[in-house]
Amino acid sequence: MKNLKTLIAIAALTTSLTALSAGRDYISVVGSSTVYPFATVVAEKFGKSTDFKTPKIESTGTGGGMKLFCKSIDINTADMTNASRRMKSSEFKMCQENGVKGIVEVLIGYDGIVVANDIKSHTFALTRKDLFLALAKEVPSEKDGELIVNPNKTWHDVRAELPNVKIEVLGPPPTSGTRDAFVELAMEGGCKQFPWIKSTKKKDKTKYKSICHTIREDGAYIEAGENDNLIIQKLQKNPDALGIFGFSFLDQNSDLVKGAAIDGSAPEFESIADGSYPVSRPLYFYVKKAHVGKIPGMSEFLEEFTSHKAMGEEGYLIDKGLIPLDEEKYQKVFSDVKNLSNLSL
Amino acid sequence: MSKNNNTSKIEKSLKRRYLKENIFKASGYASIGIAFMFLVVLLADIGIKAMPAFIQTQIELKLDLSYESLQLNPESSVAEIKKVDFRQVIRKALRKQFPDVKKRKEKKQLYSLISSGAEYQLRDMVLENKELIGNEHSFNLYADDDVDALIKGTINRKLAQSERRVKDFKISLIEVLEKNNQVSKKFNWTFFSSGDSREPELAGIKGAIMGSIYTILVTLMLSFPVAVAAAIYLEEFAPKNRMIDFIEININNLAAVPSIVFGLLGLAVFINFFSLPRSAPIVGGIVLSLMTLPTIIIASRSAIKAVPPSLREAALGLGASKMQTVFHHVFPAALPGILTGTIIGMAQALGETAPLLMIGMVAFIVDIPQTIVDPATVLPIQVFLWADSPERGFLEKTSAAILVLIGFLIIMNALAIYLRKKFEKKW
């Protein structure tokens, strides 16, 4: 009896809820955990300063966000997705096939990836080639075209000018977007400085990728989880270790850790903004055009996000560690958002 | 002769047996001691780290709320008051107090003494009490998280300038405020009365607490009746056949399924198929009730099994029907055990994050959920989100949120013990 009643109750509840959820009155955002700290700040300001509800920001990762975003045009799917890289053409196709046709791309700024260590420890000045030689699973030997298992034990082995300490790098696991970006920008950047490896790219792309993208697994690179705060705590306990994380964490913890210069450029706000710091990546969000006007507050939220006081050079997102766009790019983004220009890949 | 022999044998072994017993006792004490020590170290560590989160630094400022400066008149509507730029009001007061600060960079430092949320704090205070408009009043405004950390001592003033976040200039400003007794430390009510925020000084746990309560309520409403009914049927009514055996094995297996699997199920069935809203306590509650069902069924069954058969036989012998026997005698007698099992199941659900990950409850939600369909997050997820935030102030908030979560668990376990003691019968 009781069983049956509960079942009926659940059934009744479900039907009424389905009806309820149709009238969503808040914006739903999914996507990258790197963009999350910025999107949330805008959402909070928006919720407090307007009469609209505060948008809900989920941290699902870039890939997961794309899947949710591109699922369908249905009003219950996400309105926006954050991404710490550009939308892939395969994802764009998935969107198109599922009927999500009108997409607006918004570039919000840049994020630097830093290699840092304890503030009282050695000062490192690295190159991308150093990072590749220190962290790749296999490195080229003296003979062209030959690879050997990475023999480098200390930074001194990598390059004679570097301090003689054991190579110990704490970094994010393979599931992380930060790791993807680090491998692509830093490791590959150093890897292709070997002419014969660069030439492999044309002949055998898989081989090229496996040389440049594979991180050593003998304990020199330690996967420290997705939590960047944890990496910073560990760096303080182990002054010889280096850590890899986002610029905003360096910015917030500049009294505890210091960033290593890469290719002669220190991880500072200005150097990331002008592109001279080599390990930085663009941050985006994507908007479903069909939901603008249907979900209350969409256009106002877009306006707030792209306003000068948010992502402009002195905006509040910049205080949170976002690297702003230059004026020309900003103007383009601003007009794209205003006209809701369609993305085409 | 042989009897004597035995006694001496026993006497000889006696010492050895006592020794064995003592060793066993000692190792028992040692394990309890070690477990207790770990618990104390863990709780003390969290407790010490959490302490600063319960205190909040406020800065007293004299704000000019005259009609001219707010550009209002006595007949202004609520909407007009909402439009007032309260940030400028605060900044004006700061400039008035520090007229020497002229450079742009220094002004930025000056403005950053006060939290960026203070303008909304002020707006809400004015809206609540409109009589404030028209005069000059002193307000205690939230200090920025860096100032807060400095006042609490989390940032050491004695370090070299390059090694600390708050620079000398800002410290000199704070020292002036301190000399004028404008800086005060208050109990942090905000932490208990507001939702999440990206500013550590404004972040509160209420949203997560409400989310947890709604989720647990849904879980309880669904899993308790279903699980108890299932347990009663299986123990008292079910025939002994293969089908029932099969069901029993499945229930026991279900208890061992990793919780993330339930999250995937919830995503596929409740969100994708029934199109329930993402991130809502209703879906979280349904998913968690699937997870707690086997726990409650198993606990309830053993409670029902523990009711002496003589009770049933007496009832049946006096002419009660099977159903009367169960509901009048067996069920009340088994209730304490069932309740204990339920509360343990609920406590488990309260601390669960993995299944909620899949259904979108790992989200930044500022508004406090009002119903079970509003987007919400729960306590353990709030801990996770804060632990992952770059701002230093969230470190203490994380520990404080853990304390709140542990507090809830202690309350639930205490309730379980109380109910058991109250209803327990001995026979």
C-alpha cells in the first residue's frame, strides 16, 4: 500500500516538476574550471546589481561543457559554456547537428600558466626547451633521429647554468585543461626546437605528438591533483620542487611562491598581456543565440561580462587575475556581442 | 593422580593465558588511542584553521547620506534608491578621511580597503531602514579580504614588503584607521546568513546548508517509506523462493555499488529522460535515496529479524491477522533499529559528493534555494569549491564549512542514539 502511494506521489511530482522546469528564470552556464573563477565574479555582480536572479555557473571542464551546451536547443539546456581553449571543429559540428546553430563566441582574455617555486628557494630562468628536456619521457640523444629514455636527474643535467637540484615538478593530471595547455605550449614549444623533430610533424604527426606530448612517469613529474592551492602548499614544504598552475594563483600567493621566467620573460601581468610570455592561452565563452531573449537577463548579463568595468584594462576581472585583451581585440569582441555575430569555424 | 596433573597443567598455563589476555587488552587500548589521536589531530587542525572564519573585520566610516549626495528626494521610490551609486558614497567618505591620497595608484589602494560588496551591504541597510537617508551616519562596512587577513594576523606585517600581499602604503592607511578605533572585529554572522560569493569576506554557508537540508528531506521522504516497506515485505510476507533470493542478492549488491554510478543513472534517467532541472535538490535527493535504499533496507531487516518470534506467535495466537501482527507489534518493536539505520543512511547521504557531480550540483550558486527545484549545492561540494578557490581567505572558510558539516553529522548521530535509547525495549 505504502509502496504504491509513494509511487503515485513520485509520478505526480515528476509531472508537475517537468512543467515547473520549463519556465527557467535564471541563466545556466557550464564549462571550464579555469574560466569559472571569472564567470562567477561577473555572475555575482550581475545578481547583486540587477533584479535578475544570479546566474548558475557549473564547473564541468571545457569538454564536458561543450557536450552539455551542444546537446540541443531545448530551453532546459545550458545557455552558455566557458572554455579554456577555442571550440574544436568537431564540437562545432556536433552543435550544428543537434540544431544549435547560432553560437556567439566571446574571447574574454588570457590566462598564463606559470612554473613557480618557494619564494626563498632558487630563482629559475627556464626556456621551453629546458622544460621539454626536464619533463619529457624520451628526449633526443646527440644523434639525429634517436630517442633515449630521459636521463636528466637534476636541472643542472638539463642545462649547465641551472641550479643543481633534483627535478621535481608538481603539476595537474591529464584530465586537466591546464595540463593540456602546458603540454601544448611549453613542452611542444621546446620540443620543436629540435629540427629533426619538427620535420617529423609533416611525415608522422602521431609520432611527433607522442614525442612532444608525453610526460615522464619516473617520479620527476608528480601529478598533484586539480587543486592548485594544494600545489602551493606542497611547494612551501619542499623548496626544491617546482609547481605548474594558473597565473591567478601566483598573483594571489605572490608572498609564498615566485614564478620562473620562461624564454627570458617573467610571468607578469604585462608580459602575458603583450604575448611575450610564451605559456599563455585564450579564454572564451560561447552563447546560444536561441536563448537570448527567452531566458530573462541574457543580454544584460552579456553586456555586463563584456563591459569595460569587467574585462576592460582596469576591470574587476583583471583584479582577479585575468589578463585583458588589447583595445583592438576588445572592440571586436564588444561589437560581436552587440550584434550577436555567428561563429563559423 | 590424573586430576592433580590436570590442575598443575592449568596452573602452569594460567600465567601465559593472563599474559595473552593482557596483550590483547593493551593492543585494544592502543588502537582506540591511535584512532582517537588521529581524530583529535584532524579536528584540532581544522578547528584552528577555521577559527578566523568566524570573525570578521569591519571598518567604521561616516557616510554622507544626505538627499543631495544621493540625488534623491523624500518621495523617492525603492527603484530609485536601488539605482544610487553607493560605491561613490563610500569612496567619497574614504577620500574625505584621507585627503592626502591623490595619486591614481594610491587611490586604488585606498578604495580597496573596503570590500567590493560593501556597496550592496550599504544599499540593503538603507532599503531596510529608509529613515537613514537625509543624514550622516556611521556604518560598519566589510573590510576587504586582504585587510581582514592582516588584522587577524594571517598576513604577517613584519615580513619584508616584497614577501607579503599587503604593501606598506596600505598598511599605513590601516594603521591610521586603527588609531581612530575605526577597525573592529565582529562575530561573522554573514557566514551563516548569506549564500556563496567569490569574495571571501562575503561568502556564506547558508545556501549550502539549505541545499543540504532540501536534498536530505527529499532523500528521506523517498527512501524511508520505500525501504521500510521493502524490508517488512521481505522479512514478514515474502515466500521463500528463487525470485526473492534473487532480489535479496541484488539489494546486497546494490549496497556495494560505487556512488558515482548512481549519479550517472540520475543524469541519464531523471535529467535526460524525465527532464528534471539540473543542479536541483529534487534530483540530488532522488539519486541519493537510490544510494541509501539498500543501507536502510539491510538495517531495517536486521532490526525486524531481531524482534523475538514469541511476540509474533503471541499476537497470532490471540487472533491478530498477519498484518495486525506486523504493524501493531513487530514494526514498533523494530522501530529504534530502523531509525538508527535510516539516520546512518542519511548521514552518509549528507557527506556524499560523487553522484551529485554528475547532475550539476557542483556549481556557483549565490541565491539561497527556496524550493526543491531551485538550483542548489550541498555542504561537501561547498567545501570542495572553496578549497579550489585562488583567494587566500577561502582557506579558513573551507575549514569552517567542514566544521559545519561535522556539526550536522554529530547532530544526526546524536539523534540516532537518542531515538534508540528512547524506544529501545529489552526482552
